[in-house]
Amino acid sequence: MKTMKFTKQLVTLIFIASLLFACSKDDGKDGAIGPAGAQGEQGVAGSDGVDGADGVDGEDGEDGATGTANVIYSDWIDSEFDANINTTSASFTIDAPSMTQEFIDTGVILVFGKSKPNPVSFDTDVYGLPIVFGASLQQSHYFRAEAAEELDIVVAANEQGENVGVPFFGEYRYVLIPGEVEASNGIGGLGSKTATLDYTKMSYEEVTAHFGIEE
């Protein structure tokens, strides 16, 4: 019994001695964590590159004048109708040397009539053909382009069996506009199929202003 007691005391002493050697006096305590340092100042942001100034827009160019180099027009041509037509219809032919068959097939042919001067005011009126007058006048005026270089001017009474009487127009002129519309039946204005403008629906003043046609 004494031996076992002695042995336990020895083991206890050895254990205490090992603890004393493990805890060396040179080991210091852990130091406290110091406070966080102040955040440094933020650097100045670099400036964006300066964009170049936009260039000045150029001025819009003026629209060019409507070309008239290929448009052909006649002077005013005196009527060849009798002063008083005692038939139901009548016609006469105007020479148009520039009106070829190709022109008839592919161009626009305009014919205008100018009224005889008013005996009181001496004013005149200009109308595009074909035109039909009613009321007391009862006349129809149109033209035919059936053959190259010739324009037929026709007047007819509106009422069957009646004479034409005094023709309304005293002068005529034609305007030939090449290659923009296809010919219809050659009587009256020609129908537009490809042109942006339908010249047959324009007044005399609009046509002359558009093409710069002089009186």
C-alpha cells in the first residue's frame, strides 16, 4: 500500500514539474489590438478629356431652277376659224415641227386657248384644252395629235344639229414636255402614268411659272 501511494505522489510531482517548464517566464501576454488607423484622403479624380466642338452645319443649297431646255412651246398662234361657224363642228391644223411620233407616244402635249378680247374691258382668259362651255355658249374645244408635226384644233357645238356660232378662242399655243408620261388617246390632255406632276391638271399660270415660259 505504501508503494502504490508513493508511486501516485511521484506521478503527481512529475506532472506539476512538466507544467512549470511548459509555462516559461519568457512568454509574455498577448498585447491588446491597437485602434484602426485613419483612412487616407481620397485622391483627386482625373478629369475627362474635353470633346471637340461640333462642326458648323453647312447651309442648305438653293433648289435649282426647273429645267426648260427640253420643253418646247410655241408663240400665240391666231385662230383660223371663221368669225361665225355655221356648221356643227370645225377644225384647223397648227404646224408643230418638233412634235415627233416618239414625242406623241411618250411625252406630254398641252394646248391652251386664249379668249377673244372682251369688247368692254378688253380682258382675255386662258384655258387648257379640252374644255366644254355651257350656258349660252354651248361649245366644246379640244385638240388631236394624230400625226407627227401636226396639231388639229377642233370646236364643236354641244347640242346636236346646232351650229357652233362665234368661236370663243382667238389664239392658241402649245407646250411640249418630253418623256415624262405615256400618251393616252391623243385627244385633249394626255394622262400621267409616271410623272410626279400631272401637267394636264395644272392651270396655264401654273405651267408657265413651273417651266419659266415667257408670254
